[in-house]
Amino acid sequence: MKNEKSFFETIIDAISWLKIVASPTILGIGIGFACQYYLNSDFLFGFFVIAGIVLGIYWANKVSKKYGATDFISKVDASPDIDEYVKDKK
């Protein structure tokens, strides 16, 4: 029998998954805005935005299957330097 997650754990996983998707999406939007501003190309803007979203979804799914979205985000957001400093301070 599979261990089912609680509602709270599911919400945290969804938020973590969205955070992983957001990174390439924001990068794609930035590159798209630059292309639109400098080259006046709406096509390139749309291309980079959609490419960022698609790559973000692909990357988030791959990370979720391999590590788990919450575990991946917690490792990325961790700050072992600060933890060691606080531990030494006590």
C-alpha cells in the first residue's frame, strides 16, 4: 500500500514545483523582453516565453521524480554557512 501524502504536504509539493518552473520561465521572459525591445520581434518574445515555460515544466517534473520537489528546493534554499555560525555562537 502506498503512503499517501496529507493535504498540507501536497500543497507544499505544488508550491515547490511552481518555484522550480518559475526560474526558467522568468529567464525566458527576460530574454523575450530583450528581443522585443532591441529587435522589435514579437515572434521571438513569444518563442522565448513558451520555451521557458516548457523547459521549466520539463525540469520540474524531472526533479520531482528524481529527488522530490520539496527536497530539491530545501537543498537550494539551505544556508549551511549561517547554520554553522549560529551553532558556533551558542
